[in-house]
Amino acid sequence: MRIPLVDLQAQYQIIKEEIRTSLDKVLNDMELFLGPHTSAFEEAFASYCGCRYGIGVSSGTDALTLALRACGIGPGDEVITVANTFVATVEAIAQVGAKPVFVDIDPQTYTIDPEQVNAALTPRTRALLPVHLYGHPAEMEPLLAIARRAGLRIIEDASQAHGALYRGRRVGSLGDIGCFSLYCSKNLGAYGEAGICVTNDASLAERLRMLRDHGSRIRYHHELLGSNARLDELQAAILLVKLRHLEHWNAARQAHAQFYSEHLRGIVAALPTVRPWATHVYCYYVIQVEEREQLRRLLQEAGISSGIHYPVPLHLQPACAYLGYQRGALPHTEACATRILSLPMYPELSEQQLSYIVETVSSSLKQSGAAPAHP
Ligand SMILES: *Cc1c(COP(=O)(O)O)cnc(C)c1O
């Protein structure tokens, strides 16, 4: 049996007719940018998140970059974030000329540790950029309290957590701007590049709208120097179809995660933790194992793909050497990076596939003689 990490083909077979009908409509009308599908998707996704405004953009990276720009963050400013994230989180901060400041994580949820944020504040801190990693929300209340007290903006990177709830509210709606990647492999993904910002702030929404379209409200009249970062109509049409399925897709991911956890308890060193105030939407199902490379090899031999999100924390990447961090600076982040492993996770996984995966993981760990799980 061959099982990929993510199977877009399996999902496409189910929604093919809906997608084709929608794409046909766009191509018949030939309105390719900032048309009816973009505004319908923006409205539907913002409302799904419990936000007033949605601004479709061309990627998650652009969503983050434009959000920072809309908040007026630039050279001389510091933005506090984590190092265990996709590189785009930090690229966005660097892109606007600000300085990324890394803090350590809660090693159980893999998300930013608010205690560490307090210690990292300086007079130059302008924003906090928590990442709702793997689909689990960051602990937002203490961050919101810090931000209120210190007059900071909060920009959420919700690229892996479409639909996740923090104390009953959707992630992305808790800070000043919520940023989502809609890249093909995310919980909600286009068939190309796409992203969206959501906010309740009318003036931030207006600035984002201008920034994504060359700083203009009226064509060829430029109030700001922005960029070309629009969501296109074909992707918006696909996303509108897929948004209708997001809730039951997330429910399927949660059911698969429950199956994994029931069958791997006591077998792997750590399972995903879900805080009582959170719902997890499992963009990735991440376990920890001691003998990771051996397990990966045995899984691969059995036809099962696995992933590492992410093998090298950003503060130790050559691209971030200029920031001057040394190994040892973020102990939890660094320890997790050597042990984390992502198992296949997508809504269409079958019971048969799931059983095969847990059986292979169990027998491989026995075979490799890996240290037994902590109780
Ligand atoms: C995918 C992702 C991004 C970047 O999104 P793109 O659409 O690929 O630009 C940013 N942050 C996180 C946490 C992501 O997972």
C-alpha cells in the first residue's frame, strides 16, 4: 500500500463536478481578477472566521507581509515570533525591514510561550506574530493582555489552522489581522497560490485592499506603493467550492487523529496535545519518537510517507545567521526539532490505510528497539 503525506487527487475526485462547473463560469465570463468570486469568497471566509472583512491575496507569505505593512511595521521595529514555523513567517518580517525576535515554545502544543514573550519585549517591539502551528491555536489571552499593555499589534499566522477554535472563537479573528495561506496542501487550499487576511478593523482592511493592488483604490491612481498580490478569480472559485466542505473535512481529520492517538498511545514518545480551550484541526498529525530516522526509513519501505515540520529551527538556519542566535538559545524548540514526525493526514484517509499506518509504526518501533514511551 502506498500512502502519501497528503493526497490532493483523492479529494479532487470527490469534488470534480463542482470544481469544473465553477471554473467554467469564470472562463466563460473571463473576468480574471477582483471579480465576483473573489468578493464572494472574501465575504464567506471572513464570516466563517467571525470577522467583518476578508482581503484575498496571492499567498500566505503576502498575507503576512501586507499585514505587517498595513500595521505600519518597518525598519527599526521588532516583531516577536517563534522559530519552529515555515520560513515565510520570518521572511515576511524581514521583507518589511523589521527584525524578527525569536522566543521559545510550549513544548506540548508547539506554540509560542507567552512567558517568553514578556522577557523578549524591548522599547522597539511593535508586534507579536503567533503561529497556530499544525492546527492547534496558540494561547492568545496572555498575548492579547501583553499587547494591550505594551501597545502592540497582534498578527496571527493561521496558515495551518483554518477553522480551529480558541475558547470558542476562530483563530485569525483574535488579533488585529489574521493571515491564512490557501496553498494547495493546507486544510483549505487552492489549486495554485492563494492567501487571505481577515480583520474587524475597517481602516486596516482598506489599507490591505490597496496594498495588494499597487496601492490603488481607483486604477492608475496610487496612494501608496503597494504590490501585485491579488487573489485571482480561478483560485477564488475553487476556494468557494472547497469552503463548503471545510467543516466536514476538519471533522474527518479530527476523527483520524483520534484513531491515531488511540492506537499509538504508549507506543510513541509523545502524541499531539489538545488544550481544553482549543480545537485542533490537524493540518499535520505530529508525534515524537527517539529513533526518528530509523522509523522514517521503515515507513518508507512499507510505502508510507512521513514528514518533518520542521527539521531545522529558523534561528539556526544560514539565512538567519545575521540575527546572531546560537544553538541552545531556544531549548524546547531545538529539542522538538530532533524528535518530531508528521504522519499522513488528509480527510480522505481510509480506515484500512489508518490501520496499516498504526500497525507499521508499532512494528517498526519494536523492530528498531526504540526507547519505550513515557507513561
Ligand atoms: C504555508 C505557510 C505559510 C506560507 O504560505 P504560502 O501560501 O506558501 O506563501 C506561512 N506560514 C505558515 C505557518 C505556513 O504553514
